[in-house]
Amino acid sequence: MNISNLEQYVERKNSWGRIFNSKQLSLLNAKDRQSIANSIDADMSPENLTCDGELPASQVRARVKYLTSCAEQLLTIDSNVTFSEMGV
């Protein structure tokens, strides 16, 4: 199972979290996995996905592809996580 996009996503979130002294997320913890799912969900909202309409369509498609792969990879680890933007 290849989860490199998901690991990269979590590392990016944790990097920002270190700047702001936030709790670090782990794929090994069920509560954190749902927090990661919630974060992916937030990133998939139309406003965040398009940077309020500022991104070109090619970048939006790339973001959708990346975030969808992260969500799918997370679901392979934990089928109990939920996503509202993705309808899962």
C-alpha cells in the first residue's frame, strides 16, 4: 500500500502545527485520523480549493487529484473516517 501523498499531507500539516505549537497528528491514532480527514475535507471546500477563485483550473484539478488521493489513502488505513465534501 502506497500512502506517500497522505504521509506528505500529514507532514505538511504537522510542519505548520510546529510553527503554531499545535498538537502533532499521527496516522497511528484513530482520533487524529478523523482530524486529518476533517482537514482534507476543509481543504476540499470550494473556497479553499480554488483560493476564492484565484487559482487557474489546472491547479484546481491538481489539488483535487492530490486531496482525493490523500482521502482514498486514509480510507485504506481507516474505513471509519468520514468526509462531508466527498460524500463519504
